[in-house]
Amino acid sequence: MSVAAEQMTGAAKSRWSGYQALMGPVVLVMILAMIVVPLPPVLLDVLFTFNITFALLVLFAAFYTRKPLDFSAFPTVLLIATLLRLALNVAAARVILLHGYRGDQAAGVVIESFGRFVVGGNYVVGIVVFAILVIINFVVITKGSTRIAEVTARFSLDAMPGKQMAIDADLNAGIINQEQAKRRREVVAAESDFYGSMDGASKFVRGDAVAAILIIMINLVGGLVVGVFQHGMSLSNAAHTYTLLSIGDGLVAQIPSLVISIAAGILVSRGGEDAEMGHLVSKQLFIGNRHGLLVTAIILGVTGIIPGMPHWAFLIYALLTSALWFVLNGQHRRAILEAAAPTTPLPSQDAADAVIDTRILRPVEAIGLAIGYQIIPMMQADGELQKRLNLLRRRISESAGFLLPAIHVHDDLTLRPGGYRIEIHGVEEARGEIHADLLLAVSSGADVPPIEGIHALDPVYGASAYWIGRERSDDAELLGYTVIDAPTVVTTHLHEVLQQHMAEVFGLRQTQELLDLAGQRDGKLLEAVVPRIATAPKLAKVFRELVMEKVSLRDMPAILESLAEDGREGMHTGQMVEVIRRRLGRQIVQSVAPEDGAQSGLVQTAVLGQNLEQVLITAVQTAQGAGTQPALEPSVLLHLSQSVRQAAKNMEGQSIQPLLMVRDAIRYPLSVWLRSAGLFVPVIAFSEMPGDRQVKSVMEIN
């Protein structure tokens, strides 16, 4: 039974959707028909009444709208309402000129009623009232609404790049996700489109006001000609009859036009607060303006007792304003007392001991930055340090190939005013101190003369430096110092720490984000790897090893393809890492030995001596036969690390990027051994070297 009911509901919704699609064409055809086909007076009454009803609906829709974008169809509605009024004017003009000689009701009861009741049957008064309505609509409301829409559209377009950058900054900072950023961008674009449309649509209302003046003048002149020369009416009788009909037609069309103009003014003059207009007005004009009410009541009371003034009028409004102030002030006092009074009884000591401050149990963040109180202003919405941190996170995420966890900044009163502390998973990894209003001049060598300032050490590299005033920046650069500002010091220090601990901030969450993104792009490829080859936790270990070796994860399709093609179930982490590295060989070599100038394509590396290489191969083969992880004797590992460290130092002395090339079988174990000894020298396998790159051995390690 419920299934049948759901089917019937779905069918009804489908039919209603079809009817909605037909409403637009039907309304346009009806408007065109009113221009071409003569209409009887009864139908004119119905259509004029519908026009007034439609204008009131639009007015209250704009009044109760919480945000202008909630009524984004208003420019289209404005166009349709204008076309409807003009079509009714044309139809009414046709009826007035054809049948106006019959009397005041020749064009229908509505026009006759507006011509007699609203202006008292006096066509001179009617002309004056009509002119006043047109002036109010054209000069005051429509002109103001058009100007507001024009300025708002211009400001919205000018502010769009800044709003887009703010959205990107929030996305990079981890405040919002991709879906929220997409919705915000759509809102920004829709806002600019709406105010641009309102700027153009307001011209319709201005044109409608001008057309109303011309139409009534044409009706007056045409009516006199038709009445006097075609129907033999006297000049005074024709003037009286056709003037009242024309004025009635103008009023019955101009009043809805005025209502629509008011709706447009309300919509474009809305502020940025999300609330209905009635709530905003009552809150800001009365509830939030209690002192203004009191001052107004006093002024009205004083004015009411001045001799010669209308006493009762001013005193009545003084009493009403005072009563309103008394009520609102009493509500405000009660609200303050309720907020100050304890809502629950004081707990016992045992209950108090059970209450734990959540700040004490603050979750441990992957990346934390504790700052002193002098650095807090730099972390405001437009603070320079906040911008630098967002940019740093974005750049690291782009190079590493995964979204870096958000950098959580918090103040710490235990730090010095300009001190900061960098934490990885709640553990302090580095700290430093800056002077927010000074610049840091870092010495570039031992022969640089001292400079006047506060002597310090560069917190990143430990070089000698001085904190100097901004006015001495040029002098310091002429002496050979590198001058950087305080936010750059903090972000550079944080960047170096993150480069050393990148693998520690990479976890299962980042792995799942990468897999979700890969699944959106190519779900079949993801299904071929997860969980057939490895589960997500296993891939997290593999990806962490790659991050530790500074291999970017940007090319996730290639990574998954390598596992789908060459991977198999039961492979250990090292084997999967090697499978992926072989596929990413060109990318890896390019990152450690970029091609440049005359040395394009040449890769200078260190290699292992034959004896040392044989020792390592034997250790790997022994471990494989025993089914254990490869291991070296402590003495061998010590000599190995010392030899590699000396080789790296010699290569740096020759301005060569340290790089070690070995056989495939020992690449991963050797990389693990060197990292365990605190050495992070890039180790690549022969199979990872692209065929178009030349290799030159500049050093042999024995």
C-alpha cells in the first residue's frame, strides 16, 4: 500500500513539474494576446484585479525574504510584471477609444471605480494624483533602487576576486571542505549575477513610468478626437468622460507599478544580516534603540507643552513612546538578571571533581603552533602571519601530493611575548623568538660587519643575525645581510620542521582522502587495488614510506596503476614501495637531480664499492631466506653511516647535490638503515633512472 502511495505521489509531482514548465510560455502567450486581441470590459476587470494581486504577492515575498538571493527570480518577475501592465494599458486604451462614448463604465468597473472613487470623480484631481504617483515612482523609489542596484553590482564584481581568495584560504586552512568551498563560490557568483540583473531590471520600471505618462496623454488626445469628431460628443462631455477613463486606467496600472517598485527597493536595500525585514526593523529600530526611544519621548513631551503647538498630538505620541521604552527596558533588565543568576545549584565537591575542563583534554593536533601574546595580532583574519601559514600549507600540499593537516595556532602565556613553539603531535620540535615590529638581518658570511640592532641567532639555520628597525633595511642589505620580516621567520622555521617530520603528519585520514579522490576520478582503478592488493591501513604505511623518502603522491593514478599491474596480495611494505618507485622513477630523479643548462640530462651520483655492496647484498639475502627484516651489525652500520656522511659532505663541497645510486635489491634496506642513523641522503635504484639521463659516478663509497 505504501509503495502504491509513493508511486501516486511521484506521479503527482511529475505532473506538477510539467505544469510548472508550461506556466512561463502560457503567461507570455496571454500577454501577447492582450496586445493583439480586443478584450471585453469584464475580462479587463479580472486582469486588472489579478495585476494588483500579483503586485501585492511580490511585495510581501520581498518583505519576508531573509536574503536577497532567496528571491533570485525577482528580475524575471519584474520583467513579466512590467510586460503585463503594458499589455493591460494597450488593451484598456483600445477599449476606451472604441467604447468610451457609451459612458464611464465602458472600460469596466475597475477603471470606472478608480476614476470616480479614488479621485472623487474630478478629472483635474485625477490628473494631479496620477502625476504625483508617477513622480514618486519614477524620481524617488525607482531612481534610488536603480542606483543601489548599480553600486551593489559594481562592488560585488570588484569584491569577487577577494571573496574567491578568502574561500581558497579557508579551504587551504582546513576550515571548510571542497563541497563547502564549491557552495560558497556558487553563492558569490550568484550574488554578482543577481545584482547585475537587478541593475538592468530596474530600467524596466523606469521605462514603465515614462510609458504610463505617454499612454495617458495619448488616451486623452485620442479620446477627445474620437468623441468629438466620430461620435458627435460635446467638447466638455468628451473631456470629462475620456479624461476620467484615462485617469482610471493610469491609476489602476500605476498603483501595482508603485508596489513592484517598493518591492525592488526593499530587496536591493537589504543589508548583509540574515533575517526577515520585520525582525530587522523591530530589532534595530526599537529593541536595540531603547535610549533613542527615551530621548524621542522627552523631545516630543517638551514640544507638546510649548505654547502654540498642537499639544494633544505631540503628548499622545510622547506617552506612547515612553510606554514602549518602559516595556523594552524592563525586558532588557529581566534578561540581564536571568543571565547573571545561576541556573543550577552549586555542585558538591565530589561532583565538582567529576567536572573536567575540556581545555585540559584538548585533542592533540598533528601540527601545532603555540605563540606569545605579541604574535596574536599577526593571526587576525587579515594578519600577515595567517596569510603566510595558509600559503605555506597550500604549497606543501601541492608539492607533497596530499592535503596537509590544518596548522592549529593557539596562544600560550608560558612563552615569552614574542616566542613561539612548533609542535608535531603535541611534542615540541622547535622554538624561537621574534620581534613583531622589527626585521631580522641574517648574516651571509663571517666577513659581514656587525650592524646596530638586537643580536640573535637565526632560529632556522643558527646563523648570526640582528633584529633591526625597518628604516635600516637598506643599510643592512648593502652590508651583505639578508633581511626578512617576522612572519617569514616563523613560516620558514615551520617549513623546515615540517620537511623533517612530513611522514609523522601523514596518516590514515590523508590516505583515505587520496583514495576518495581517486575513486571519484576512476573507481575501477581503485577497486583493482583496494582491497584486492592492499587495504587502506596497509597503503597508509606504504604512502608514509614514500613521504619519508620525499616522493610526491600527486600522481595517484600512476601509483595505483603500478600496484594494480605489478602488485600482489601479501607483499610487504618495502616491496610495494619499490614497485611504486619504479613507476615514478622519472619524477623521483627530476626532484633530486633537476635538468639545468649545459649539464642537462647529467646525473652525478655516488656509488657503493664492490666489497661494501656485497656485504649489504649478503645481509638482504640472509634476511629473505630467514623470512625476517634485513639488519646490519652495529659496527657495520656505524662505518656505513660515517662513510656515507663523509661522501655527502664531499659532494656538497663540490656543489653537487648528494645522491647515492645502488642496485635494486638493496635500495630500500639501505634507505631504511641510513634513516635510522639520522642520514636523509636520497637513495635511488638503477631501474629508477630514466633512459635519457646520463649518469656520472663522482665518488665511490667503501
